[in-house]
Amino acid sequence: MPESDPAIVARAQDGDIDAFRALVEHHSRYLFGVVYRLVRNTEDTQDIVQNTWLKVHAQLGRFEARSEVRTWLTRIAVNCAIDYLRSSKRREAAVDPADLEDHATQATAYVPQPGAERLVLAGEIEARVGQTMSCLTAIERTAFMLRHVEGMSISEIGSELGLKTSATKHCIFRAVRKMRAALAPFVEV
Amino acid sequence: MNARHMSDEDLLLDYYGEATPEQHAEMRAHVETCAECQALDRELRAVLSLVDSEPVPDAPPGFEREMWARLEPVVSGFSRTNLEPVMSGFSRTNEVRLKADTTAADTAWSFEFPRWALAASVAALAVGSFALGRVWDTPTTSPGVSTADVRELSERMLRSEVEEHLERSQRVFVELVNADDSAPVRLASDRERAADLVAAGRLYRRSAEEMGDADTRDLLEDVERVLVEIANGPEVESSNDLSEVRAQITDQDLIFRLRVMTAGMQARERRARPTW
């Protein structure tokens, strides 16, 4: 039976370097996905995952056995990504959402398509989602992804981001509003 | 029927389970009977499901192993005997070799210690001591050694490694610019060197950023872009392919900028050296 994550962390806390290696090997791929959704750049994601592990190593002593290891790792990774986004000059280099809305209005309305055409449309939708995500401000994207993908509550997100609950809600609302504007042509109601 | 229409914000909070049970019951009751709110609710859910359809790229193959290779020199604190050459060196020859011990499924193996792993160690040390200096900017009680001394030493080690990194990048660029392209050029070894430099350069760039050195950071960023092109390019390049990379090097004056930067670093190092 494979060793549980808390047991591996306990060994790592005792200075077992192989236990820490096991954590890195079990969770790095997952953390890559978490961080990529926030920073949307493969190279930066790799660096941030590396920083995450350095922080995890430094904070091993703070892990409490009753917590979920993956949740703890996710929080540290998210914080590293947030630090990166805050410090990065690129964080507000987003395209004006109005441009995106202009493009959105030019897109063809969604109608069910057969075969290849449908695949092309699926590709267009994925591209548009990616483009819109990149156009959100860092704080909007982070708040939205933490709520939508990571399933964190708004109050948890607020405390991670240092925002009041109302401000956190508004970040998520703004993000969804922009997504709606950009994806409206693809939505059949 | 509740006459108040739902806002998209109400519906979103309900979708995410953030509404209270009473609010949820009230909203669902209203949506069931109100065509307008039903349409808004459907649209919102459709948009959110499209967001879910976005694929997230998987980490590169061997990502976990590479991550561990990056981390091991740092987290093991250079304590393992098989890393002693790194301790004694910060060698400028890049000939340090690592023999990993046999753990888990690994059998004995060895490889040339990659540049970026050394970069990770030096960068972590320098940035760590920089942060230490910011937090505790007072002399320690240890006789003769202050936090500032540690910081200065770490920063000098980092500068020395960055200087070496810039020189190596410069050599790659000079060789490429001067390569005889009357026949297809073999770039296998350049690609390997470039890949190693890319990984190390990223760490140095981040360190430069952390330490507020914008000039070094910007140059490393420009250098990295070209190195990435080389590292990801074909092993054998035609003169056309090569001319694109050459154009990137010359258009940005990269060789000149690298020379200026390394000359400046050398001058600073000479000034900082004790005069005894």
C-alpha cells in the first residue's frame, strides 16, 4: 500500500530528503496545472513551481497533520503565483477588454456543426477562452480561477489575496462579465 | 412568484454555492417561473462550461525529474558528499560532475552537473542573503562577520556567475554569427549549450529582478529569447534559418551589449577587491 502524503510529509519534516523528493515527484505536475492557469506561460510556470517547492521546504515545519497535503501545496503555489503576478511588469499588459469585445461581435454565432467544422469551432472557442483569460487583470484571473477551478470559497480567496469579501466578489463578477462578453457568440441559449 | 429578477451576480453566487440555503431556494423558485432569468441562468452556465473546456497544457515530459534536479542542490544544503565539488568550486569550468546516490528506483548514474542547477544554488543563496539583509540590516553578534558581509559575499558570487553566464552566451552568439554557412551548419552542441544557458539564465534573471537590477534582468531576458530559439531549433540549419537567428542577435546588438555588461561587471569587481 502506498505511503500516505501526510506520512511522507512527516518524514520530510524529520529531514528525510528522499521523502521530500517523493513529494516533488508526486505533486509537481499537478502544481504545474494550478500555476499555469494563473500565469498562462509555461516557462514562468516552471520557475514558479520551483519557487513553490523551495517555500514548501522552508515551511515544512508549519504543516499540520490534520490538513490536506495537496490543499497546503496549492495554497503555497497560488501565493507564489500571486507574488509573481504582483511583481511582474507584464501583469497589467493585458489587452483592453473592449478590443476583445469588438472581436467577439465579429465572431459567428454558435450553431451546431458537423464533424470537422465542429472541431474547428471547438478550437476557436478554446482560443477565445485562452485569449480572454489572458486579458483579465491578474487579480480578476486569480480570483476567478481560484473560485471556478480550485473551488475555494470567496472568503478563502479574499484572505489569500488580501481582499475584503466584497472586493473579491467584484473581481470574480468582473472576470465573468468579460468572459460572457467574449464568449457570447459561442453560446446558444 | 417572486417578482424581483435575479442579477447575474446573484445567479453566479448561487452557481458557486455561495448563496445561503434560503437565498438558493428563493432564486431557484423564481428562475423556474421566470423565462428571462432562466435565459440568463442558462447563458451564465453555458459560458462557465466553455471556460471548463479550455485545455491546460501538461507539464513537459520528465518535468518532475527535472524539478527535483533543480531543487536537490538547494534543499540538501550542499551537505551531501556527492555535491562537494560544487562547494569547492563555484568552478568556472563547468566540469563539476555529480554522482547521485542510489535511492528508490535509481541505479548508479552520472551526468555533467547542469549549469542551471548551479545557478539555482547561487541565486537562492544570493537572493536569500539579500532578503536577510533587508529584514535584519544590523550587524550580527558573531565576531567579525556581519549580515552585510554575508550579503556582499553572496552577491559577489552571483555577479561572478552571471558574468560567466554572459560570457558563455556571448561565445555562443559569436560562433553563430561567424559560422561559415556555405553549407548547412550543424548546431547540435550549440543547442545543448543554449538549453543549459536558458535554464540558468532564467534563474539569474529572476535573481536580478529580486535584487532590483533592471539592466541585468532586461539583458538576460533579451539573451534568453535568442537562446530559446537556438535550443529549440533544428540540429542542422540552412543559411536561411541561421540568418533569422543572426538577425535577432545583431538587430538587438546583443554581442555588444553583452560585452559592455561583462566589462562593467569586471570593473566593479576590480574596484571591490581589497587592495592589500
